[in-house]
Amino acid sequence: MGAYLRATPALLDVVAVLRDTWPGETWGLAVCEASGRPTGTVYPLLERLERHGLLSSRWEADDVARRGPRRRLYRLTGTGTAWAGSKLNGRRQG
């Protein structure tokens, strides 16, 4: 991770949702709903986390047995999980 990521309240809310689903995957709109943050906040944060190697994503398979467009699924990486733990522990203390 080359650049510093500022741990804003919105970022910490998103990371908490992702950590709570780890090692599973979740999609962006579910992160929005669980964090209480709007899509215009969540999706740029997801992209930033992925760019820094803290998050990985993949497109849902085409043959999913549900209606609607494919979802992009997100998951914290091992590094992201450790980073999330340190940031969220600091959040509880301060």
C-alpha cells in the first residue's frame, strides 16, 4: 500500500461492513444499506480500497438464479482485514 488512506467516519463505516462479512463477499448496494451511507460515498471508497490492495472484487457469474443485472462482489484481502482491524480498534478507543 503506497499512499496513506485517511480513516474518515464514512470509510470506517464501510470497512466495518466489509469486515463483518469477511471471509465472504458482499455487493456495493448491500454495503450502502448496512453502513447507512449513500452510493455516491460508498462506491468511490470501495474503488479506493481496491486500488490500495485492501479489497478485491469480481463480477458475479452470469448464470446466477436471480433476476437483475450481475453484481460486483467485494471482499477484504488479508492485508485489508489486518488494516481494518487496526483502524476499527482505534475507533473504539478514541
